[in-house]
Amino acid sequence: MTGTRTYETAVARYFEAWNASGAEELGKAVAAAWVEDGAYTDPLAEVAGHDGVAAVIGAAHEQFPGFFFRPLGAVDGHHGIARFGWELVSEADGSAPVAGFDVIELAEDGRIRAVHGFLDRVPDGA
């Protein structure tokens, strides 16, 4: 699991989960991206398992309706670990009030074992 494509595929699935709409689509996307006991940690959340990850994603959609996540720059990976930047973008005006970068650990099957998220830009009061 050292090929660049492996990391790019895992990150693409990650964004599919973060941009999924509706509970059923979100559940399927999270299951495709994370192992069953996979974890997600950032300054605002620490969860494990598909339900926990889906809850964090759902909360982000509730806090920022009409926004979507997009990658910033290339995915960089080695030894089953990858890092990438992202931003949260308004569909209405293209503004991106939130941005950060994540480090992911992959399982042998290419799905995410753990996410370590960092926030670089957050609006006041968020």
C-alpha cells in the first residue's frame, strides 16, 4: 500500500463522505471510506466508528448549510499515511471560511483507520 493512487483514492472517498447528502448516502460513503472502528479527531471532535464519523459530518452540514468540502493541493503519502489540505466552500458565493489539513492512517484495505484533523482557518464564533 505505497502507491500514490492508493492515497488519492482514500482521500477521494474521504471527500465523498464529507460531501454526502442524506443519511443513507452518508452512511454508505462513511462505510466506503473508513474501517468499521475507524476514528476521526480534530480540535472540535473525537469519535470512532461509522456512526460517530457520520454524526460529526452531519453536524458540520448543519452548522454550514449550502457548503461543500474541496481539496487544496496534492495528496502526499507514504507508509500508509497521507496528508492533504481542504477548505469548506459556499455554494452561493465561493467563499471559504474554514480550511485545514488532515493526516490519515490507512488500513491494509485502503480505507481510513484514523484521521487527525487540524483547523487553519475558522470563522469567529465557530
